Amino acid sequence: MSVKEKYALTDEGVRNVKLGAVWTTLANLVVFGGSGLIFFAMSSLMAHLTGGEPWGGIDLLALPAPALVALVLAYGVVLFVCERFAYYYQYGVIYKESGRQRIGLAERLRKLPLSFFGRRDLADLTETLMTDVKTCEHAYSHVLPELYGAYATMAVAAVALACFDWRLMLASMWSGPVALALLFGVRAKLQPLMRKTRMAGLRTSERIQEALECVREVRATNQVDRYLEHINRSVDAAERCAVKAELITGVCVNGAQIVLRLGFATTLLAGALLVAEGACDFLTLFCFLIVVSRIYAPFDQALMLIAELFSARTASARMRGFYEEPLAEGGAAYAPHGHDVTFEHVGFAYEKGGEKVLEDVSFTAREGEVTALVGPSGSGKSTCARLSCRLWDASSGRVAVGGVDVGTVDPEVLLGDFSVVFQDVLLFDDTVMGNIRLGRRGATDEEVLAAARAANCDEFVSRLPEGYGTMIGENGARLSGGERQRISIARALLKDAPIVLLDEATASLDVENETQVQQALSRLLAGKTVIVIAHRMRTVESADKIVVLEGGRVAEQGSPAELMARGGLFARMVRLQRESANWTL
């Protein structure tokens, strides 16, 4: 597996990691060059004191003072440049790589089918986008360049030291490869532990998110203590996993560092024996001791953070999972003949090979007409609406718009022809105008205000402190359900798409708000292909066509009058709702 695949890097990220390793290696070698200067200075001093020849005939003390100063200054400049670029490629550009990764993941999420989101919850996705990217970021900046730089530095240093004395080279260099081999040898045992710790942390995040989302229900049912106990157990389990992982990793890393430092002891021991035998001079041993004290520094840094590298492998595997998911793709060419929405023997299951939600569904929602989908809960009404605009892909059969199979069209291109108004409106923590403008990003203020007036938004916006410039809070927390619904309709009006999907758009509104919303909907639906999902039969009494679903199949279809005359499921639902309307408390 390549570095790019191992750590979910972009092409630019791979290039920067390589450059970081190169500059780290150069910086390390320049530092060793300082040890070389000290060695030659000592050699020259010894030669002058004893009247002998300096090592290699290089006599630094014979140089004029200006030349020595220039040499030291040149060394300082080279060291500064190498360290500067090493720092830049280790840290400076890595934050840009993290940005590219997060944007890349977000772009990928934008193109994934809803089936992906059905398998992953919000806490899981958030952890990947934030925590996993941050984990990898730390590995890119602190570990990878240092580790690869340490490999290269050790290889170059081994060759250079062999020129002095190959025996001392072996005595000083053996511990680095052995320490790394030991550490990477136990990686297979550490990786499952890292994954277990990661999943324990994720479960804790999910519990906390669930508690925040359900706080009203938890309090209303007097379950606060029970729920907090549940969260505490999850936190304790995550803590135990983390402590165990840290302990085992710490033992392995410290063991590797002990092995690494044994190299200094073997260098000193071997050097002392060689000097005693006259096979090596003290100056050469001195040089080795200086170099060995420096060459272990990069490895020390890498070994201390090697656990981050192992965690990054787990995090990057989760990030790669995003890229391995099949996209909801299609062509940009889309030229439908009209905007009839046709279902032809459509079958659908949320999981491959799972239970069918729809089976052999066929009907046509014609342009300029209102087609209502009715039926018991779980009969497949909302699923049909989502298949029509390709939020999901049919498992079998064909869904077409104007004769064009929606499965062949890029979802973003296809959705340009759809306006969707759901019962549960999603708003952003933005101004009223900003939320409406989501319907068409390039719309002028005048166009946004015209759509808002058509959706009867003026009535409540006039009461807001800053009018259309008022921030409405997370998911429109400062607005009522009816007010949020009217903003949603204003978006749809602004978009002015030829196909409109209404999924229980007025089900949860009071009488006054329902009247306001219905007036706005009347303006929105004129001349469009309209698919309405409703449980209340009086909502669809004036529909042009009704499709009754039961158990994922079309039970009957036709005009309201025709279905009432047949006395089937639709007539029974109408009768039951009329009876329930007379119920009193």
C-alpha cells in the first residue's frame, strides 16, 4: 500500500511529505556536519599540540581568521535554511493538507447516495471529518517526515561512518533498525487495540449527541439520572480502553527507546576495546560518540510519536472508507420531454438483499396535475418521493422524468428540476433572507423578498427585531413551526422548479398557520408537476390523481371520485378519518 493510500493523503500531500522528509534529512545531515567541523577542529588542535598530521590532511587552524569566520557563518546560514524549509514542510503546508482533506471529504459526502447516511450516524461522520483528520494531521506534521528523515539520515551516516571505521559503525548503528523492527513488529497487536479505543470514543460521542438531541424527552420522562448513568458507563469504558492502549503503547515505545540507547553503550564499549588494542585512535572514537549522540535524536522524536502513526493508520482507514463508497453519479446532459414523473415496476430495499420496501410500483404523476400518495404509515409514500428526485436509487425497475431515466442523470443536475417541501424543515443559523436565498443562490434581494411575500412571510418577519436580517438561531430555534414552514415554501417559490414534492407539509400546523401555508402553496403549485404525500384525506380531496400504497405496492389509483366509488382502501381511510373527526375528549 502506498503512502497516499495508507494515510489518505492527496497528491499534493504526498509531495509535501516527501519534501518534508528530504529537508528533514538535509537538516539532520547539516547538524552532523557540525560534528564533523568539531572533529576536524580537534584533529587540527591535536596535530598542532603533538606536531603530527591532522586527520585527512585537513588543518582548519591553518586557515586565516576571516576564512574561519566565513566558514562558521556559511554553516550557520545553511543550517538555518535547511531547518526553515524542514519546519515549513513539516508544519506549514500540513495544515493546508488538512484543509484539502476536509474539503475533499465534504465534497465526497455531497455526492454520496442517502443509503450511505442511512448506515452512518451524525457523530460517526463528525468524528471522521474532525477527529480523524486531526489525528492524521498530527502524524503528517510530527511523525512521517521525522521518521522518513531518520531512515535516510541513518543510511547516509552509516556510509560516512564506515569510511572512518566500519567496526564502530556497526557497534553504533545496530540499535536503530532493531528498535524500529521491535516496534513495528508489535504493530499488528497494537492496531486492533487502537481501533477498539477509537470505537469506544465514538460510542461515547454518540451517547452524548443522543442525550443533547433528546434532552426534552429525557427530562419529560424523569429519566435524567438513568441517562446520565448510561453516559457515565460509556465514558468509563472509553477511558479504560484509552488507558490500556496508552499503557501497552508506552511500554512498547519505551522498550524501543531503551534498545536504541544501547547503541551508545556498545559504541563506547567497542571503541574502548579498539583503542586499547591500538586498532583505533581516541579522536575517531570521540567523533563517533559525538555523531551517535546526535543521530539518535531524530529517532527519539519519531519513536515518541510512533503511536500517533499507528492511530493515523486507523483514522485514515476510516477516511478511505468515504472514498471507497460508490457515488450517485450520472451524466450532465439532461433534456426531458416535459416533466411527467413515471414509475415503471419499481422495487426498492434500503439494504442490498434486504427486505423490499417497494415492490412493482407503477404510476405516472403528470405535468400540471397534483398526484397524491396516500396509504398507511410505512407503505412507501416518502420512499417514492425520494426515488423520484434520486435521493435514493431504485433497486429494480425505472423512475423517469420526461422520459429520461433519473438513474442516468447526475443528482445535482436532476435536483435542479425539483423543489422539495418536507414536514421537518431544516434551517441554518443565518438570517431569514439567507435561509430563503438557499433556493437560488444568485437571486437578488428583490427576488428573495418577492418569494417571501408570496409565501406570506411578511406577517411574522415584521415582528422580528431586524426584519429579514434577523438571525433565526440553530434550525430556526427563534421561529414557530408554521413560520419555519413558510420560509421553506419561500425557498421553493424562489427556486421555481417545474416539479414540486410536498411531504406532509401542513401536517403539524395549527389552523391559522395551515391556512397561511396553504395560500402560499397554491402560488407555488400552479402549472407544476406536484407529488403530495398526506395522511389527512381532506388535504388531497381536490387532487387530480391519487395513488394508494399498501405494503410497498400500489393498491389502487385514480381520481378521488373514482376511488370513493370503488369503496376500496381509500374510501375506507376517508370514512375512518371522518369518524375520528367527530371524536371528543
